[in-house]
Amino acid sequence: MTETIDQHQEGKRDVTFRVFRFNPQVDSKPYFDDYTISAERGITVLRSLNYIKEHVDATLSFRAFCQAGICGSCGMRVNGISKLACTSQVWEELDKCREPGIIKVEPLRSLPMIKDLIVDMDPLVDKMKHYSNWIDSTMPLAEMGKKEFLVSEEEFHRYDKATDCILCASCVSECSILRANKEYVSPAVLLKSYRMNVDSRDSIHDVRLAELVKDHGVWDCTHCYRCQESCVKSIPIMEAIHAIREDALECRGPKDTSGAKHAEAFMEDIEKKGKLVEATLPIRTNGMVWTLRNLLPMAVKMIVKRRTPPPPPLVKSAKGIKIFRVMFREMTEHVKQDHQKTHKK
Amino acid sequence: MKPFDIVIVGGGGAGLYAAMEAMKTNPALNIAVLSKVYPNRSHTSAAQGGANAALGNKAKDDTIEMHIFDTIKGSDYLADQDAVEVLCSEAPKIIRELENIGTPWSRLDDNTIAQRPFGGAGRPRCCYCADKTGHTILQTLYEQCLRKGVLFFNEYFALNLSVNGSRSRGLIAMNMKTGKVEAFPAKTVIFATGGYAKMYWNRSSNAAGNSGDGQAIAFRAGIPMKDMEFVQFHPTGLRKSGLLVTEGARGEGGYLINKDGERFMARYAKEKMELGPRDLVSRSIETEILEGRGFNSPAGKYIHLDLRHLGADLIKSRLPQIREMSLNFEGVDPIEEPIPVRPTAHYSMGGIDTDNFGRTVMDGVYAAGECACVSVHGANRLGGNSLLDILVFGRIVGHTAAEEAGKFSPATISEAELKESVDELRNRMQPSGHYERYGALREELGQTLALNVGIFRESSLLHKGIQDIAELKERFKKVRVFDSSDVFNTNLMQVLELQNMLELAETVAVGALAREESRGSHTRIDFPVRDDEKWHKHTLATLVDGKVLPGEKPVTMGRYELQERTY
Ligand SMILES: Cc1cc2nc3c(=O)[nH]c(=O)nc-3n(C[C@H](O)[C@H](O)[C@H](O)COP(=O)(O)OP(=O)(O)OC[C@H]3O[C@@H](n4cnc5c(N)ncnc54)[C@H](O)[C@@H]3O)c2cc1C
Ligand code: SF4
Ligand code: SF4
Ligand code: FES
């Protein structure tokens, strides 16, 4: 049966929501329910789910609060991608369906299932605690509230974007490492750690960093960029991850960490064979110029830990690799000089 | 469960500040924070504009005194002047304290906290972090609470107070993850559950859970509500959802247009046009709609907010968020089409009656934040004063409860009492004889409130509103909970929220009918002027034998004499 959301406006389209269902009290395993409704232009996935809950099946369970893309409650997978239900347009999703007219809705991955589209957020909170995702102020307690720290606009911009994070866990759900290793720090927590570490008011930078370079920490990241691509607030999460790695190397010396050793091998790879999954991914996502400017200098500092997915055919192109090598050498020189300059200061 | 010294209900700005301060005041205390959503999801995160404090960073000649006066005037002289003095005097300190613990405030050229002008303020004193002030304040407080190891009970839904005579013994709440009803025996309970403006449902800018749970729980326990009739409307909410289109749209030069294509603000505010004060613009839009010059749609009547003449470039560069909202929630691109809007219920000035320390009339029960009415906002809240309110009074209430918890003997909640709550829920979940749909009741409540207890009020409308609410309450007895599962029963939770909204709605309507004058947000067509002689006082609503008993309380005056409020 087709239910109607709203009668007016020019267009309406029939949509089937294929929704993941699981109630641990009665179900031995998850299954999908289909709900077909008629949705007008401008209707969001969340409004549709609300409609289904109110009019068709009140047992359908999901979280929602602000309904305006601010609170981060309604993270779920729509047509396979983790996002906010309240800011996703049904009509747009209709163009992305694998089966025409059927929008698939599933819970976020890598967090324990509770019921239907609801997953447990506690593991994420635990990680925020583990990695001290807070400012431990340099202001003595007795002085609190008496005066402001002076913070430059430039410093503010270092963490401005990172503080946009609403902890919706979309990036967590998309992270490739987390799916294999639940103990991995998580992109959102790396982002938050970065935000704290570049704040001049904070006093525990070293404590946080020491934790970040341990097992399951920053070196486990494969540089796959999926977190950044799926971030609902378009936060450049990878910049934060790069910065933490750079920071780690600078603080502890490049030969000091296991991550750095892998990075060395990885560097050889880039130059000699061009077998570089982690470099081509960002190229595909961000373009060649961006990659050379942003990623390579960092790679030169031997930051990227090598993972072992097979080399993509893309880098076999002889022409491509030539340009790549030339630019790479130039960048290496630049970075060396930069480095010397900063260290002299 | 181990008895607590302090149980805080609510993890928004007010609740988290209270928790931090209570721990600081006495680290030996056993403190818990309960929240029906993860604290960082609380509605505090929605505040974009900022928080007021006379730091004098932007305007060197700004003073606390001026902030006090602006607030009292803004309140239409209904705020208690001693409370306002506390609010404004503590403001600079609390904003700096937040700065000291990591809130990423935007900065001025001299690297101090940035401030901008805000409605009703004589100086630019609204401290902000881009357009995400509430969000960053809430994050900071949550981070600090995690740092200090505050004990959180996340996704616990508070049901009722346990009361023994004039004193509370603690709280009864449901663990959403298991459906289990649990007792939280406590010497003191602090309510910080946020506002009740969501009772206007699709005509509200609030989050779905702003159903006034704390107020309703306190109300059921016999604690009076104060000034409930005062609900602030924002002129431009989206037609379908009530979500806010911020002032920025009109600030950049957007037009308000009726169905005849007129820029109708010319009739109401010739000079300021679309940029008149919030309440005036809200009333003007409502008048257009009531007089038949609005557009019609099944989602309700509305008018147009037209940005098209501003051009694609300006819209994209200066108003990207408004464009996104409009696309996301109305499916309308403001570059090509006008945005359908109408006034939306935005903030609840009324709430649990407290003194300046957050104490209620019941021993051991406190309240702070939007759920409390101290009162610092009186008949009308100034933009940027609400975040300030939750911080200042959140801190005060945390301190007070920590100091006073020692006064009370340890509390216990009996098994029998717990069972009563469980039985009540079981009965509510019985399928037989229950057939009403909660969604329909919720929608109808919103409609009758917007129509009869909305921007324009009048005796016969209010009577109709009160009657409708009574009927809805009757029908609610037959409401059906379709989900019978224990695990994360959001169906049950929404039904309980509806119950709370219904109970409070009556106090709003009754207060509005009683107050035979127009003051601040409360506009009576049949009593169009402020009547200080009869109505310069707070109204109270107390539940006695199942009935709302009206009462009153004097306004605390101070240095500022009553004046006409003109801008
Ligand atoms: C769109 C919008 C914009 C705004 N902009 C501004 C602004 O620019 N400046 C300003 O000063 N103010 C602004 N306000 C107002 C301000 O945001 C709120 O008044 C303030 O954040 C309320 O904070 P609070 O701590 O009292 O409550 P909330 O932040 O609403 O927190 C309530 C808490 O109580 C919990 N709770 C509720 N019921 C229960 C229950 N039954 N059991 C357990 N827990 C429960 C919730 O989980 C939540 O944690 C705005 C409001 C809106 C809607
Ligand atoms: S880039 Fe790193 S953190 Fe981001 S999704 Fe890939 S593995 Fe996870
Ligand atoms: S980083 Fe982006 S996707 Fe990840 S939790 Fe934060 S807002 Fe969500
Ligand atoms: S409901 Fe808050 S982000 Fe979607």
C-alpha cells in the first residue's frame, strides 16, 4: 500500500525504503523491511522515516533530535553511504539507488548494534576519553575567569574547521581500518586530538601524542581518505591526520617509531616503482597539484606508514610516473630547505 | 543503586556546567548526570548567534550596567532585577572561564574574544564562535566533564520524582537501552532539561525532544511553574518543519512577500521594513496570514521570504547555510524560488519557579537553564541572553546543590515505589482499548496551540485552546504504544514526551487566558496594552488534585523604574 506524505506541489514520487531491522529481544538475525510511500520534492530521508514510524510501523527505531543537521544523532547508511538522514533529500537519493526506486537504509558500521538503525556510541566516547580529547588548560585554577588568553586569528583557523565536528560517526562507519580493528583510534577522535594538540591553551600535548603513536593509533591509518570523503561537515580530516604524524615525527625523531620505518620503505616505493595506493587515492580525490603540494612534503618526512594493498594499474603509466618523479624530487628539496629553515629558528 | 548526593537531569549547557561546578565545589560528592540523548546532542548545540557579556572587547565603553538595563527593558520589565544583576555581573567571568578551558571563540584583531551586535543590545556584546557558538560551548563543557570523570547515564529517560512530603528522595528513570526502570535515590536533584517550545510541534524551531520533561515532572510533583504563557516566536521558520531561517536572510536584504506580491512590511514598519524587531515582524507576518494574504498549502499557510534579487553570488557567498537549509528542508533553492516561511515558536521564557540560587519550593529540588524561570528574561528574552543564562545559573545551581546536599539525610526509594512506575508504564503499553495515534495527537496539539495560543491571543481563542487541550488529554488516555519491546523503545519515549507536552500546554493556555494585558511576547488582541497596575507580576501554575491552580508572585524591582518599552 502506498501512503501519502503531502498532497500538494507539482511532483510526487513513489519510493520504497528498504530498512534494516533487528531487535535483539526477538530476532536471531537482522532482516530488511520494505516501506513504500509517496514522497514530494524536498522531503528528507528522516522525514520519511518519521512518517513511516507515525503512520505505518511505530516499531521502526532510529535516533533523531534536532532534525536540522546540527546534533549528529541521525547518522545512518543511506544507499550504502554513511550520512545524516535529516539532511539527505529523498529525491536525490532516488538517483543513487542500486535497484531503481528502492532506497536502502542501514545502521552505521563499526559500532555495536542496539536495535534497527540505532548503534552504540559508547565506544567512541571511550576513545575520546582514552585520547584525552579535551583541553587541560595552562591557566591555573585560581586564575580561571579572570583574564582571557590572547589567541591569534591564525591559531583560531588552525582548529576552526575541526571544531565543526558533530560526532555523528559517519566517518567512523566509513573507516576501512575500523572495520577490521575495532580498537583503532577512529578518524573523529584523531580529528579531535589534532584540534586539542594545536591549541596553545592546552598543556598535555605530549601525553596525548604519546598515546596516539601507540598501537591502534595514528600509524594504523591507511590514508584511504574515506573518512574525509564521507564527513557530513566537509572537514578535511586527513589534514589533521597528516599533522599528527608530522608532529609525532618531529617530536620523537624519524628513526624512533615503527611507523617511520615503514614510511621509509614506502618512500622508496614511490620513487622507484610508483606503486602507491595511498598516493594515488588522494590524487584521484583531490587532483595532482593538491596532492603534490599537501601530501608529498609530508611523505618526504617519512610519515606515511605502508600498508600492503596491491598497486593500482594507474601508476604503471610511464609518462605519468616521470612527471611524478620530477615533481617529487623538487618537492623533496623544498621540504628539506623548509625544514632546515624552521629548525634554525 | 548507590544513593547519590546530586542527580542532574539534563546534559545541555546548564546541566554540564552544574556538574562541573558541583565537582569543583566538593570533589567528594557522588554526582550523576542523566540525559535522554548523549550530552553533546543537546539542544544547546543549535544556538548559532552567541552569548552576551559586557567584556568591552569590541565596544570599549560597554558596561555591565548597560547589559542589565538592556535585559530589563527587553523583558518588558517582568524580569527580577536582582536576578538580572547576577546574570550580567557574572557574564564576563563565565565567558572568560569558558575561554580558559578551551571554547574556540572567534577573535578580534587584537586577539581578544570577538563580539558582535545583537537585537535589543545597546552595544556589540554578543560573544561568538562563527555561527556555531552553542555547539562549541557544549563541546567544551562535555570535554571537560569527560576530563573530570563525571558519571554519565546517557540515554536515560527521566520519568518521575520520588517525593516524601515536602522533600524529594530522588529520581526514577528508564534506561533506554534495556527498558529497565531504575531508581536514583539522591539528596538533591537538579533539573536542566531545556525548553518546552516543541509543544508547538511543526511550528517550532526546537529539537524533537524539547518537550519540557523536567518541567512536567516537577509540575506533577507539585512544584509551581512560573510565567508559562511567555513563548517567544521567531518570524521566519520554514513552513514544513518550523526550523529556523536566521535573521541573516533579512539582514542581507531579503524581502517578505505576501500572495499578492506585496512587500507587506511597508504597512507595519515603514522605515525598518523587514529589519524591524522580532516580535513586530512575527506579528506582521501572522496578520497577513490571518487576513488571507498568505499562501496556502497542506503543510499550512505561509508567506515568502524572497532572496532572488540578491543574486546567486551573494546568496552563495554570504548565505550558504540558509540556502542549504532551504534546499534540505523545503526542496527550494532560494536562488530560483522564494522560501516559504512563517513564524515559529522558538524559546520558552516560563519554567520551573526558582529563586536566584536555583532552589524550588521543594527541599532538595533545583532547576537551571531554559527549564527554569528565575526570572531573567521576563516577558521576552533577548538574543544571546539564553546561553548566558544556562551558563551562569548552571554554575550557581551546581554550587548551591553541592553546598546544600550535606543538609539532607541520605535518601532511599522503595521497591514498591519503583514498581508503581513500572506498572504505570506497563499499563500505558497495554494494547487493549488503546487505539489513538500519538503522531496525530502531537500534530493536533501543535496546531491548536499555534492557532489559539500563538502570536495573537484572545479570550475566545484561548478558551477554545484550553478545551482542545482537555480533549487531547482525554484522547491521550487511549493512546497506543505499538512497540512492545524493551530495547530502545522510541515509540514509548515519544508517547511519554507527548504526555509531558500536553500537561504543560494547559499551563501555557491557562496563564495566557489569565494575563489580561499585552506584554513582551504575550499579545492579547482584547487587551492590547501593558497593564502594570494589574499585571506587573509573575503568574504561577501549580497542580493541585489534578487541576491547574493559578497563583502569582511579585516582580523584584531594583534601580530601574517601569517605563514604556520603545525601540
Ligand atoms: C535554533 C535555536 C537557536 C538559538 N540561538 C541562541 C543564541 O544564539 N543565543 C542564545 O543565547 N540562545 C539561543 N537559543 C536558546 C538556547 O540555545 C537554549 O535556551 C539553551 O541552549 C538551553 O540550554 P539548556 O541547557 O537549558 O537545555 P538543553 O540544551 O535543551 O538541554 C536539555 C538536556 O536535558 C535532557 N533531557 C530532557 N528531558 C529529559 C528527560 N526526560 N530525561 C533525561 N534527560 C532529559 C536532554 O537530553 C538534554 O541533555 C537558541 C535556540 C534555538 C532553538
Ligand atoms: S584515511 Fe585513515 S582514518 Fe580515514 S577512513 Fe582511511 S584509514 Fe580510516
Ligand atoms: S568528522 Fe565529520 S563525519 Fe566524522 S563525526 Fe565529525 S562531523 Fe561526523
Ligand atoms: S537529527 Fe540532528 S543531525 Fe540529524
